[in-house]
Amino acid sequence: MDLTMFQLYDLVERYMLYINWDMDVRCRLAGGKPENQPDNWMKNIH
């Protein structure tokens, strides 16, 4: 409840980057070949 809109947006954006990266890794471990490489979820988002 103490987050500003800017902080909340950053958290959501970081979470979405992590989800995309995680799904790519899971797909590769299951033997799939994703079409493109996801963005690094630890990149600088500012």
C-alpha cells in the first residue's frame, strides 16, 4: 500500500520480464525451440 504508481509499474514490468524468461527456459528444457530470445529479466528498465 506504500508503493507509488511508478514503483508499482516497475514491479509489474520486472515480473513480466521474469515470466517471459522463465517460460522460455522451461520450453527449452522440455525440448522446444522458441522462435526468439526473451529479454534479460535483470536488465535496466529505466
